[in-house]
Amino acid sequence: MTAKIGGPKRVAHRQGEAAESFALVVDLGGTKIAAARVNTAGKITHHRVAATPAAGGKTVVAAVIEILQQLPQQGVCALAVDVPGLVYADGSVWAPNLSGWKRMPLGAMLNAHFHLPALVESDRNAFVTGEAWQGAARNCRDVVFLAIGTGIGAGIISGGRLLRGSNELAGCLGWMATGSRYLPRYKEIGCLESHLAGPGIAREASRIRNRATTTRELIRLARRGDTAAKELIAQAGESLGLALANLVSILNPEMIVIGGGVAAAGNLLLAPARETMRQWAQPLAGKQVRIVRSRLGERAALLGMAKMAFDLGAR
């Protein structure tokens, strides 16, 4: 979604020649703000990271503006920010993980401050666009990016176009029900996210080990051969496999890219996920799809926002 979008303008370098164009982009999360200056070839020339203010509200917008101001401004033709939530048609944002962001007018505030076109988009759409442009799904026209971190979301490209849904809510995969045995325990907050996202895995690990255990710690234990840790991650992999099977059967993608902090478990998670997916997905679709880890990691959203900003300006 956009706020006052206009076409990119190249800055004159010398007579008859145009200088390179850049986008300033931000990946805004609940705990971290990452910003970058990106050229039209997808090269990140400058990068900055800051903590997301816990106070929420307009202090977060101020932090976004501050980090953008730290980047070189020469040759910049557009701004683009991805957010962990819903973006309305006017560029305002609902983000449940950011206090006070029920309808924050982010696009209008950025446009007014920088006097540049300002694109605001959901992070899941940024992830899949970045991977399809410069990452594991390069040149794929039917691809899903599944982000598994503190929450779960899916960016979907179908037939070369982002799949948004009627209310910009396509890809809210955390609400997918993947097995009735989970419903009595987790029905209040959405089935898949409750037992596959980082907090859900950590909660189950803490219960079994009878002490507080983070998902990162659990992954370390599993890599060292801890049987209980490996089993917990394998169970999460089976849940992931059921979700993948549903995506494959419904969307028939060429590729599903797995990203986010939980993806750090690698094949401890993906091997059981692939096996479960093949058992439950439509057989022909399940046989041809590729399930891979993100190639870009944290750069995926930044590059995705740059790609969308450049594409929007070229229209």
C-alpha cells in the first residue's frame, strides 16, 4: 500500500548522463529497526540497525526517521518501509506488536518529512519479493515465503503477482489449524503459531525440561545431540509439514522459502517437515515443489522493499 507515490527521478550527474538511483528502505520489527540504502541492481550500499523504542506510538516513527537520516541521501528517489501488521490504503498501519499502532499514519508522516514518495508494505510481502528478486526464489513466478519467528506469516506470489486478499490479510498463516489435537489447548491464539513459532516452541521446551528454555538454546542442544531437544524440534517440523502440505495443495507453488529465527534449526526442522509435507500434500504438487531455507536472511525484507519501490516508480 502506498502514500503519495510518484515516479523515481534520477539526479543529473553531468549533461546527457543520469546518476544512479537509490531507495532508502526500512525493515521495522517489534524489537529492531534495520535500514539500508539500495541501488536498482539490489546492492546494499549502506546499512544501519537500531532498537525499536519500547514506548511505541510516534516514538517509533521518530526512530524510523532518525535511522533513515543516517543514510546518504544523494540519488535517493523513494522511501519504503515494511511493517509487522496490516497496511491500509492510505499508508496507515495497524501493528499489534507496536504499542499505540492501531492506525498509525506512517506513510503520510514519512512523506511529509522527507518530501519523497513513501511506500508502506507488510513484512511478509517484503520477504517474498526480496527472495524472488535476489534470493533463493529468483525468477520464480509461484513462490511462498514462510517466516517463522515470534509469529508466523506467509508472503505469497502467484502467477508473478503478490496475493493480498480482499483486506490485505492473505498470508496470516499463524491462524491455520493443522490438527485437532492442538485445539483444546491453543484455540485462543491460533493453532499453528502457538506450537510452531518461537515462543510456542520455547514454552513446550520449558515445560518438558522444567526450566526456562529459549528456542535458540533448544536448537543449540539439539545440534549437540540432545535427544529430547531433537524430538521437540522434530515435532515442530511435523507441524510445519502439515502447514506446507496445505500451502502446496492449495497454491501449487514452485518453491516455499523458510525464513525467520526458527529456521536456524535447519534440517533438524526441515527434514521432518519435508517428509510430512510429502505424506499429506496433493501428490503431484508435493513431488515438484522445493522447500528451501532463505538465502537472503535479514536482507530479504530490505531488498523486497527496494524492489517494490523501484517497480512502483517505473509504472
